[in-house]
Amino acid sequence: MFPSGQSRWIDWAERTALFLLVIYMCIHTLPRAWNSLVTDFPNYYLASQLSAEDVDASRMYEWNWLEREKDHRGIPIRVIGLVPITPFSTLFVWPLANLKPLLAKRIWIIMTLALLIPIGWLLRTMTGLTYRRIALLFALNFPLYRNLEFGQFYVVLLLLIAAACWAYMRGRHAVAGSLVAIAAAAKIFPALFFVYFLERRAWRALASGVLVLVASAALSVSAFGWSVHRTYLREILPWTLHGEAMPPYVVSASISGILHFLFLNEPLWNPSPWHSSVLAYSVLQPLLQALFLAPAILLIRRQDVTPRRIILEWSALITASLVISTIPASYDFVLMVLPGCALIAIQLERRRYAWLAALLVAYIALGFPTPVPFAVKGLQILFYTPRLPLMIGILVGLYALLWPGVRLQVFFRDWSLIGWAAAMIVAVAFTVHSTLVRECAMRQEFAYRLPIPSQGYLNENPQSDGTGVDFISFTLGGYHLASSDLGSNHAAFPLRGGAADTDALSFARTGGHLLVEQAGTAQSTIIDLQQSEVSAIFGGRDPAVSQDGRSLAFIRDDDGRGRLIERPSLQADSSADVELTPASLNVFEAAFHSASDYAFAASTGNQAPQIYLTSAAGVNVPLALGESRYPALSPDGRWLAYSRFDRGVWNLRIRDQLTGAIRRVGNVPCNEIQPSWMSDSKTLLYSTDCGRSLWFTAIARRKVIP
């Protein structure tokens, strides 16, 4: 392939580079991966363990709830979270769930390395590259090292997609559709290949894909129950598509992330964008995504069934999906091995060595992390996201290879292509409008934000301490009880008797008491940081002290299901505990004034949660409030504040306990949760993720009673 005078030098360079990179992997990457338990393997491992242990996992997407489960199992990682991972993808780790976490990860690493062998065979069969060159492309792919270190899933995904492409080339369309369906159930974006099958009129692939997708969903529901899937479909997936399932103001190679930096303000994370314009963001995000994705669909030619055309079309769809991804991570780009092999094979065949060199530089560079300063402002973001323009360059190259032979007059006579183009135009117009309305409405909440100078990524369960606010703050160091007087940085409370890395996941402050849940191995313990004579509560969470300060309530979990418990005296021990709710109810959270005056949110079976109120006779009566959570009783007993789920989000409402009248407080397309009353019984503190990302809440305050 190379001129005879250069072939020997090229051969030596390839061998040397491969040898050095393998040595680097063996002495640097593999030891780090082998001996560490870092994100993201523990996320998959813990979820699969919950399924294997038959734990009620309906709340496993809640950061706080999953952190508690991680702590109780002694998994040695500081923080954990499942957003935006699909439940089905965690089942791939299910066979390892009964092993110790580090041993499970080591087996996963061995399996990942073993999968490179069949992937290499598939790539050689499809592209004609030698095994050495395929191995070199793997070794030059820095995201592969991240996959090994983090215990990620994307080598498995690469195998599924490569095998599907190979099967499609050989006319085994049912197999191809089935493999794509498994990949889509795990990571969503491979569902784009269903569009490919539809345009190619590959009905067997489409039919088998739909059947396997339904079977995968059924398997996942049988493992985790319907409730968690309802949460994923209604709450996780929409925010993921918006680019706000994870903090959008962390520098990443995504169109959505860059546009957030440039055009959207957020009081703490991005107070000074380059040009604050919700309109610019709302127009550019869907428009740019459509422009980069559209050719991958419109350039599909069902009449051309040659292997080269098929692998180029698959490569274009893979690359386009990574370009328009709203939350791409470094390890995602291991998928670029397939497009990289296809492009390099073509350039070698055509002896285009200058283009080959440019492609190799782009391929290598897109995998390397770019150092980012602590604070990036304005147009600086463009200098710290080189991966995106590199990916766009590779995508444009793929489209250039797909273009020859395309005739515009044929396009305008192809009603299928015209239909796709029209559908994308309509989708862009609809998305522009809906995004504009959504982003404008979310910013209405900014007026109620408390001016706390320093917060964690997630700040929850705010409670008034008289002069300021206490809340749980989540940072990369864990969950801590924090306090702010609204004029200075918050300070964390030291946890009596707890280690520095102990998580504080819930608390209650009232009448001289500060009860804090310390999440430890096997169970949580509630202690009083201000009065040491108060008995510790073992196996409890979410404490609440009665109005008279004499008794308390807490929730005790059994296999993921909560039971509301009363302890009649703060000085009593567990022998005095009284169960306030039956085993048939799974209690999420509660508000407690006394044993005869309390409210709680709970679900039965796979039903959505609703709020119950105790009656004068001590009977728990469900209120007709719809799907609702986070009850809060006002100090004067007149009002019940809560969050109701409506149109995909949780918004605040209040109920007059005397008349039963309901009044809506919030009407925004984001979440307002965890309300608590201030002492005047007129003002609410609450958590809100408006303008941020899903459940990465800030603290807000609003007067709701005149």
C-alpha cells in the first residue's frame, strides 16, 4: 500500500508504536484500573446487586437514596449515581453482583480485554486492515484506557454495533436488528439504526429489533420493577435529551454544553455567559444537531448494498450520534474505532497519505483530555473543547465519501428522503419553540434563589435554623450537613463519632436538637449533635422531631421499603418504638407533629406515590392529591405543602388543612421539591433544579401565604 521505499520504515514504526503503547497500558493503565474502584463500574455493580438481592429499587435514580445503599454495602467509592444510565445496561454486570466490588471489576476488565479479540476479527473482516493495524488503532484510542480504568460499558457496546454491522453486510438482517436493539436498550442512541433499517427497507431487521427491544424492556422490568422504569422514561430520559441530566456547565465536547456556557445564565454555575440569550440557545441547539445528523440519514442509499457503502453509512451514524450527544464522556469515543478503521482502510487503498496523516492526528487527538482551568468564561470554552471540532471534521470526511454518486434530482424524486427532511424540519421547529418556552419559564425560579455564595453540586432538604439555613450539600467529597447565614460561605458540621468520609444524608433541627443521619456500613445511625444524652437510632433515616420536642419519628428501611416509626421519647431506646405505617406501604418521606398528627408519602406495589394523612382516629388516609411526595406540615398546623408530579416535573402546592382547598405554588418545567416551613407558617424553603440539571438542586425561599 505504501511506496516500496517507505513500507519497511512504516512497518518498523507500526511495530514500535504498538509495542510502546502496549507497555504503557501494562505498566500504567492496567495497574490503575486493576487496583481502583472509580466511577462508573460501581454504578452498574450496585444496581445489579440491588436486583440480585430483590431490593425494592424504585428510587435508585435518586442520588441520596443510592448513596445510602452504597454506604450500607461498604462499596469503597466516595459518591455514586445512576443518572442517566438505563436500568437494562446494569444487568450486564448482574452475574458479578455476588462478588466483592473490586474482584467484580477485575473480572469485568478481563472480559473487556477479551472482547477486543472478536471486535478485531469483525473489523478485519469488514475493512481488510491487518490485525496489527487494528490493534494499533485500539492502542492509540485513549478512550479505551478510560473504559478500562472506569470499568465502563462501551467496549461491549462497540462489540454489539460492530457485530450488527457485520451481520447486516452478510444479509443476516434479523441478527443485525436484534443486536442493535440490545445496544439501544443499554444506551439509547443506537436506536438511530432503526431509522437506518427503515430507510433501507430492512423489514426483518426492523421487526426483530422491535421484538428484542420489547423483550429487553420486559427483562429489565422483571429485574427492577415497573416503578423505576416509569421514573426513567418520564424524568431521566427527557432531561438527558435536553442536555441537562448532568451538570451542563462542566466543560465537555458537546454542542449542548458549549451553548449552555455561551448563552444561558445560572446564578452560581454560569453567572456571566458570553451573551445571555435564551433565544440563541433555543434556536442553535436543535438546529446544529439537525444539521450534523441529517446527512447521515439523507445520504443512505438503499440501492447500494456494497460492503464499503454499508460500513461508511454505519460509521456516519455512529460519528453523528457522538457529535450531537448531549452528555458525551471521554470513554464514549472508544466507538470511534469502527469509523477509524473504515476511513483508514479507504485512505490506504486510495493511497491518499496526506489525508491518512490528517485522519490519524484527528483520531489520536480526540481521545486525549484537555487541561481545563478552574473557571472558563465566555468564548474561552471554544479553546478547551477540541474534541468537538475534530469529531465534526471526521464526520464531514465521512459525508464527503458518501456523497459521490448522489444526484439532487434523484433526491427530489425520492418521497422517502423528502419525508425525512420534512420530518426533521418540523422536529427542529417544534424543539426550538418548546426549548424557548422551557428555558424562559425555568428562569422565573431564579428570583427565589437564596444568595448562598458557595454550594455543592446538589443541595437538598433545607431547614431554617432561625438566622440562616441548614441543608445537605453534595460535593465530590460526599454528602455533608452544611449551614449558611446567607452572607458567607456555608460551613460543614463535624459529625460526632463519624469518620471524615461519613455521609450525612438527612437531618432534623428543632427545639435545641440537631438529629443527623450518618450512613455507615450495614446501616445508618441517627445521632443528636447538640444533645449527647439523646439515644442513637440505629437503622433509621429522615428523622423528624415532634412540635413539643418530646418524641420523634424516623423511617426504617427493609429491602428498600420504608416504614414510619415513632419513638415516644427522645431518651427512650428501640424497645419503645411504635410502627405508624403497615408493611404494605413503602414510605418515602414524612412530616411529623405528633403521633396523632403526621403526613407521609408512600406507594403500594408498583403504584405511584401519594400522600397520606393521619385521621383523628389514628388511621392513615390517602389524600386525593394525585401523584405527590415531600409533605411538610406548617408549624401552626394550618397548611400542608407538598410536590405534585405533573407534565414530567414536580411542582409545589399547598393544601388548606381546614377546608381542603388546593393552591398551586409553582408552574415551571423543572422540579421544586423537599419543602419545609419557616417559623412564620407563611414562607417555604425548598430545593429547585431550575436552570441547572436534573435533581442537582439549589436552595430557594418563597412566601406562599399572604
